[in-house]
Amino acid sequence: MKKNISLLTLAALVLGIVAGLYAKSLVTSLSFIGTIYINLLKFLIAPVVFTSIVPTIYHSAKRKDSKLTKAVLTYMGMFLATYFLMSLLVIIVDPAKGFSFPATDWNGNVSSLSVQDIIVNLFPNNLVSIFADTKLFAIILFAYMLGLCLNEVKKGNRIAEEIEIIRDVFFKILEYIMYLTPLAVFTLIGNTVANYGTVIIGVGLKYIAMAYLGGLFTIVFIMMLPVWIFAKISPLAYLKKVYKVWLVSLTTCSSAATLPTTMRVCKEEFGVPDEVVDVVSPLGCTIHMCGGAVSFALLGLFCSRMYGIEISLPLYILMTLSALLINMSAPGIPNGGVVIGATYLQLLGIPLDFIGFYSGLYKILDMLYTTLNVTGNITANVLISKFGK
């Protein structure tokens, strides 16, 4: 069924473009469906993020393993390097140049955030208000604290298990909402094309091209180059070994579905010991690093440019840390890229108007992001194995 939804979403993208050009009155009359879709995503952001983070942190803190610590640090380093590289590419190419998107839900506060504001917002004086006002930084911090502290109290596992059950319920609700995606994409894309004409098609193509360009640079400089330098595996040999994983990731768009192939390639093709692969690979499947870095950097900077938001150094640091925390803490969300993307923009205070259009493009992007994630997983296995020796 999920595969059918993806195919229907791609079809809806094409039909929405056609309807936006030749049936403007139709897509205008159906615009409320797209509004409902965006509202539902915004409604679920806080509970999904909170219930995802707590069990993840609880289980991660429970497993005390030096290889696990090395893996987390390696993935974080790869994420930050990829995020910076992608940011540099977006700034140089500037794919949103010449196009502005009028925001309907933005009050202009994002550009005025100071370091003091960011720190103060992490420590609210009312637990209920952080959920009522969707203060995502505070929600993430509270979820991290709760996940860690559950390891320190008796019967903390019971609370973690209950939160996991609630998380699964929210995921199921989200899964039902995702059935609305094709229709929502049709109306959102249709309205966008009706308002902006064919120029928006060019914007979408530039966004996809920018993502794949960033993915190419990431594979070369963040994955192949370190393996070549430290593990003495040439780029050509690396590609000959890793392409088998790409065949699976490109077709499934799922790190979990690719995991058995990832582990087999690490062990058989790269000679990584079982004790490393069995710890590092499942973690990499969970925290999704390099693909997420490309996704977050492009989405945040592209939307900032599109809305005319100036990116100061404190704001860029905020964007980077937000992406790192969300990427590590919210695994397993159905069609997660759209939801996590909306979470990221809302956390920064950037308008969510672009998310509807982004939903239509995401299947094409997801193929890249998943492939980057599993390739980064293999790279981390090789590097940890090398440094472990």
C-alpha cells in the first residue's frame, strides 16, 4: 500500500501541474484539502517528536558499549561535515535565486532570534505550555532528559514501554494521514502552479538537481575520500563494493529494508568484523546521518532564501544543532522526510507553505537521501573497524 501511495503521489504531482495550468478554478476550489493536510502535519509534530525521542534515548543510554560511542561520534562528525558542505554548495549555487514565496503563517521572528533567546527558550517555566505552543527546542530537551533519567529509576522501563506504545499510536494516525498525501499534493501543487505558472516547475527541478549535486559531493568528499585516505580503499574499489547496496536503497527508499544488504556488504566486501557491523549498522539505520544532513541543509537554506530571511551566524548554528538533534532522535516515522522537514522548519520559525510542494518532490528526493544514509553507514563501519585496529 505504501508503494501505491508513493506512485499515486508522483502521479498527483504531474496532474497537479497540469491542473494548475489548465484548470485553475478546480484546484482553487480544492485548496482547503491542502490546508487541512498541512494543519494535520503541524498538529502531530510535537507528540510524534516527543514520543520518538524518549524511547530512542532510553535504549541508547541503556547500551553501554565503546563501539556504540565511537559510532555515534563518527555519525555526528559525518553529519556536521555533510551539513557544512551542503550549506556551502547552496550558498554558492543559490537555487532559490529570483523566486519568492509569500508566507501566510510567518511573523518574521526567526531572523531576530538571539543566542540568549535560544538558550532561554530551552528552559520554559511551564511544562504544558511547551506542547500548547509547540516549543520544539524545549520539547526535544525535555524528551532527552526524560529518556536519560528513565535509565536511573526503578521501573523506568515500564514508562519507556508505555511511551513507545503511544508513539506507535501516533505513527498509525500519521500513516492514515499520509493516505491523504496524493490528494493534498494535487491541490497544493495545482494551486502553486496556478499562482506562479511554469516558473515553479523550474524551482522544483532546481531543488532536485541541487539535492543530487550535494549528494554527489557528499559521496566523494565525506565517504570515498576518508575511506581512501584511512582504509586505503580506492574510490573505484569502493564503488564496486557499495553499488550492491544502492540497487536496494534506490528501489526500497528504506534504510531498514536495506539493512541486511548493508551488513552483508560490510562483512563480505569490506571485511569489517562481525562485532563491529552488528553494533554500528543497526545504529546507522536508526539515526540516518548524511542523507538527513543534505536534506536539512538544503531545505532550511532554500526556504530561508525564498522568504528573504537573513541567515546570521547564531541562526546558522541553531539550524545545524536543530538538524542534528532531530535527525538523531526521530527515527521510524512513516514518510518521515515530510514530517521531519515540517518539524525542522517549524522549530526555526520558517513558514511551512513550501512543505506541500516539497511533499510532491519527496519521493524523488527520498531515493537519494536513503542511498546517502546507507552509504554513510558502510563508510562508518569501515572507518570504525580501521581505527579500532
